[in-house]
Amino acid sequence: MSSRHVLCEHCPEEFDVAKSLQGGLANCPNCGKATAVPGGPEALFILAVSLGVLLGGGATWLIWISAGATAGLITAGCALVGLLIAIAAS
């Protein structure tokens, strides 16, 4: 099992958790409180998904035509924000 080292936010306990918990929460074995596990989705994955949504564009235009301009702009804006977050995270 691949693990990640975590320092409890509430007490001085240090412990290991599964890497699958990265970006989530784990209960400290000492105090029992939820502690954030560092990490999260790989920035490259987020970048690839955001680029696909942004460059795909078909869904944005389909939403624009079927649901109106506002929905299309919101979809495009969300894709662009996701792309900017992915670039900043990498």
C-alpha cells in the first residue's frame, strides 16, 4: 500500500494514510478529529480535462443554442476558470 505522511491539525500526532485519501480527510488515530490530507488530483489531469472542455467547444455551442446565450457563457466561463486553476496549480 502506498501511503502519505500526515501531521494532525489538532494534536502533535503524525501518522500515515493511504494515498487514495489525498485531498480529503482522515481521522487522527490519537485525537479522533478529522484532518486534511495534503495533495489531490494531479494538476496535469485537471489541465487535460479543462483543455478538453474548453477546446471541445461543441458542448458549449450546443448549450448556447438549446438553452440560450447565458447558459453557453456560463459553461464557457466555467471551462476557462478550470483551465486557469489547472495552470496555476502546475
